[in-house]
Amino acid sequence: MLLALAPAAAMAQAGAPAELRLEWASPGFAQSRSTPALAAGGLIGGAVGALGGFYVGAVLGSDDDDDDLDFLGTGVAVGTIGEGLLLPLGVHVANGRRGSYMTSALASLGLAAGGLLALEAAHYDPPAAPIILIAVPVAQLAASIAIERATD
């Protein structure tokens, strides 16, 4: 970043102090980021949200008395929420924090909820389940990038 000092008033007037104005200039900041950069930010954010959310959910859902796998359900649920919130945050940060994060996050959570409903309707069985599990994050990423660009 460049710090440009620009006097706003000339010292031509006798006894009048010059004003000093600070401006931050960043070359190319006004331009949109590339789609691969936004996608990379979204992938990193989504991965951190999914793994971190799964861990937090698994810890919260674990029962020391029980040796079964009940913690997995809580881990998957919280991981889905974490991915739904941090994927658009990754896109938003990669876009220089321009655009509307809240709109992207709501759209992403809506797509995640739709995906969970579709998985339930498909009874988690192939061939629909793997398609849904791949299509939902791709749709979340595409929607987050489109929303960030539209609300720039």
C-alpha cells in the first residue's frame, strides 16, 4: 500500500496553515479478484469449517459412558453448519472483504439444508447420495462467488 500525502490548501494565503490529508492507495484494489482465488478461499474456508465443526460436534456429542458412535451424528451436523458458514467467509476474505457475507452465508446454509433434506429423501442411498454430497458444496461455492461479485 502506498501512503500519499497531499496538501489540500496551498500556503499562498498568509498565515493560513496548510491542511494535510492522508490517503491510502492500493494499486488494483478496485478490480475484482480472480475466480480461482475466490474458489481457493472458499475451499479453504469450507474445509476448516467442516473439519473444525465436526471436531467440536464430536466432542460435544461424545458420552464417556457409552462406547457407540452416537457422536458421529452431532459431528456431522455441526460440521455441516461450520462448512456452510466458513465457505462463504473464505470467499468473502479472498474478495478483500467486499460484498455481502451475510447474504452468502444465508444462501450457503439454505443450500446445506436443502442438501440434507435431499439426502434424507434419498435415504442416504446411492446413486443419489454421492451426487448430492458433491453437488451441494459446489453449489455453495458458486453461489458464494456470484453473491460476492454481485454485491461488490
